[in-house]
Amino acid sequence: MAFASAITYYGVRGNKKFRTGTYTNGTGETGGDVDTGLTVCTDFVIIPGGGTVNTNAPTVNETLPVAGNAVTIVTDDNADGFWEAQGY
């Protein structure tokens, strides 16, 4: 299974939009691009979850702000979790 992400909720906080979602990795996968549905992503949070124990903290491999349709994250092999993005 390849890296996949999905938007599960969206809304507005003040003058910014936000999105929340999930990401999943298969065996041998260590991250990929999250499509946040935003034009510009100014803030991004990764929350590890699922049944795999993470030995390293997942990270955002970008300099923010970044185009919201391609926020690259790096995770442990086969690790799944949740994300939240904010921007415009």
C-alpha cells in the first residue's frame, strides 16, 4: 500500500481556513505529500496514531508557508496518524 492522506473535516478559525485529516503508510513507506485542500498552508501539525510504535517524531519536510496541495511529511516506516493544517 502506498502513502495516502485524506481530509476528514474542514472549517474556519478567524480569518484562516483549517483542515484535519489522516495519513497512512504501507510497509516500506516513510511519508509522502499531504493534500490539505488549501491554497497556502501556514501551519501544519502531525499527530502519530495507529498500531505502530513510532521511534522517531514525524516531521514536516517543508519551509512554511507552502502550497497547501503538497505538504511533504516524513514518518517512521508503516506509521499512520492524523494531521491538521491551517492557511488560506
